[in-house]
Amino acid sequence: MILEDDVLHSLCSAGNVVALTGAGISAESGVPTFRGADGLWSKLKPEELANFDAFLRNPELVSEWYKHRREVTRVVKPNAAHYALVEMEKIYPHFTLITQNIDNLHRRAGSVNVAELHGNIERNYCLGCGKRYDGKDLDDNSPFRCSKCGGLIRPDIVWFGEMLPLDQWEIAEKASENADVMYVIGTSAVVYPAAQLPMAVKRNGGAVIEVNIEETPVTEFADASFHGPASEILTQIVEKIKEKISEEPK
Ligand code: BV8
Ligand code: ZN
């Protein structure tokens, strides 16, 4: 990976730094992505599963799908890319991690300042009374009925056509508007409104650094695009930043 001096300098001197992650950062942990060749949605159609109407039409099917995905995310582990972002949070004065992922791997790796735009697969709530349920409380029956009111329990995840959690979105928007640098990692950048954040950074004069195994709509306006597995690329970037910072006179 070639990290030009001017890019490295901008990465080292950045004060406000943001990372936007998608399913690709968890791919090397063994969590299937959505749109890749072996992606979740190559077999199933999102409209059949990741939306509220589908859930009301067939709560068993959708509940089982999320139960299966919870089981997958529990056995996998964060990979070097997640840990590289934990390191970044220590290096940079202000670091905000914005994730589209629902797999909880960033928090399990140790990231603290995390905005979860699309929810979290371990969180669930009752449609009837709002009672909250942890994923582990649900795993022996589906569809999941509320013990308090008998209502249907759904995952606390943002489905297509649903609003993103306002508090998380506001954190993400504000961090992106003030960012000196945004790392865009492992996302196909096709799902809105998350996909508009890199352009917001660019518009406000920040640098956009893409890490992906293939080109995406971000590639054409990124200040630098590194094509390769996030675990390798991010580990190398963090090492080079640490090296450069250690050379600087105290
Ligand atoms: C909303 C939760 C508004 C469920 C998800 C037409 C045009 C534009 C927009 C729209 C439109 N029609 C509808 C919309 C809006 C819609 C949208 O954007 N649709 C898209 C598909 C066209 N958005 C919404 O509905 C959002 N809500 O807009 O509400 C509103 C306004 C008023 C009132 C009410 C509502 C809600 C969006 C959230 C949907 N929920 N998931 C679940 O997960 O089960 S989206 C789903 O896609 C995931 O959350 C995921 O995070 C997200 C994005 O996918 P990626 O993370 O990018 O994953 P993907 O597989 O696509 O890509 C992986 C990438 O990693 C690839 O690039 C690959 O190359 C790379 N990679 C792989 N391995 C590696 C790697 N990179 C590095 N290293 C590796 N090793
Ligand atoms: Zn209830």
C-alpha cells in the first residue's frame, strides 16, 4: 500500500476524524455482507425481510432470520480492522465511529464513541408496549411475544423506509460536517442517508479516505482509495501514522 506523504501528513495532522463503516469491515470476521457475491441478499430479497410490512406479513420468517444473524454475530470475533479503529480512537483528539452495521463488533473490540445508524441486532422491543428485550431473552421461541402484553417483539434495527434514530443521525451529521478526515471503510455506499455522509465531509473541506476491496461511488471523489482487505489496509495506516507521530519533535 502506497501512502503518499501529503496524504499521510493530512492523516497525522487531523484533529476531527470520523470513520464510516459498512458490512465489509466485518466480512473478515465471518459476518456475511449484503450485496457481495455471497451476500445475504443474493439469496434473500431485502424487501422480503428487512422491512416492517414483511415483518407484519410473516413475523416467524423475519424473526427467524434475525435469530440466525444473532447466532452468527455471537460466534464471530472482531478482526484487525475493528481493532485498528480502536487504536485510531486513542490516537486522534476527536474520533467518531459511525457504523451502518448492526453486529456489535465495534463495541466488542473496544470502540467507545460509536454512532449506530441502523440499530443493533441484540436490542429488541415490543410493538405493543415498548418493553425492551435483549436478543438472548428471545432465542427459544419465535415469533417473539411480549411477556407483559403479548405484543409482537421486533429487532431494534432500522428497516428500509424507516427513519434512522435521530440522536445517532445527529451525532453522525455533526461529526461529518466538522471532519478534517473521514475514513470510509467496507461500504458499497448505496444506502441512504448514510451514503451521503462522505460527500458532506468533502463539501466542508475534509479529506475522504476510502478502504474497500472494490470501487464504489465514493471512489471517484475520494482523496485516496486503498483497495484491499480492511484488516491489512487499516493496520498499515495506523502503523504509519504512529511512526510519523513518533518521529515528530516533542
Ligand atoms: C430512509 C438494517 C427515509 C436491516 C439496513 C432510491 C434512491 C435513494 C434512496 C432510496 C431509494 N429508495 C429508497 C431509498 C431509501 C433507502 C435506500 O437507501 N435504499 C437504497 C438500497 C436504494 N433508505 C432507507 O430506507 C433508509 N430510511 O431513507 O428513511 C424516511 C424519510 C421520511 C420518513 C420515513 C422514512 C433506511 C436504510 C437502512 C436500511 N437498513 N439494514 C438489516 O441489516 O437487516 S441497510 C443494510 O445496508 C445494512 O444496514 C448495511 O449496513 C447497509 C449498507 O450496506 P453495506 O454495509 O455497504 O454492505 P454491502 O454488502 O452493501 O457492501 C459491503 C462492502 O464492503 C462492499 O463495497 C465490499 O466491496 C466491501 N468489502 C467486502 N469485504 C471487504 C470489503 N471492504 C474491505 N475489506 C473487506 N474485507
Ligand atoms: Zn409488550
